[in-house]
Amino acid sequence: METTNYLQFGAALIFVLALIGAIALLLRAFGGLNLTQGRPGERRLRVTESLLIDARRRILLIRRDDEEYLVLLSPHGDVILDDRIKVRDAVPTDMPMSNSTFLTIKTEPRL
């Protein structure tokens, strides 16, 4: 191959890369492709609560749409503890709590 072929190949490659970059900048400037449903600021996934069990384990309550998931994070892997939690509407504050369960945990000192 001659030098002019290499130059022509290099120029075509630079042109194509510049064209791809220009299209990417235009998409970013005008909002790009919106593949999500709903309003732009509305998020479907969030961490509702987080509880640190010890230095290496954590429990997360993750909400997605109208369901919540209880997830245990540890160095040995992530485990879904409960995935059948349905989100209920908030209980009015003037209603008395009925059928409530209280749990008492006794801890023993470590030797």
C-alpha cells in the first residue's frame, strides 16, 4: 500500500470518530434518548432505610415502585431476605395502634 492510502484511511477514521463525537454532544445537549417512563425527575428505585449490623454487614430496605425488598449486604455475598413486602399507605397519626407486636431481645455479655 502506498502512503496516500494510509493517509486516506487515517483521515476517514478521524472523520468518523469526529462525527460520532458530534452526535454524542448533540444528544447530551438536547437531553438525549429518554428510555425511562414517567417524569424526568421521578425515580423508581431508592433506599428507604439502612441498618448497620456490624462492621461488615448491613441490611437495606430498598423500595421499587410499590414493593420493598429487604437485602443483607456482606462480604460473602448479597442475600434478599424478604421480597414480598407491599408498600401500604401511611397510617394517620390520630388512629390508635392496634394489633401491634413488640419484640424484646435479651443480650448476654461476651466472655
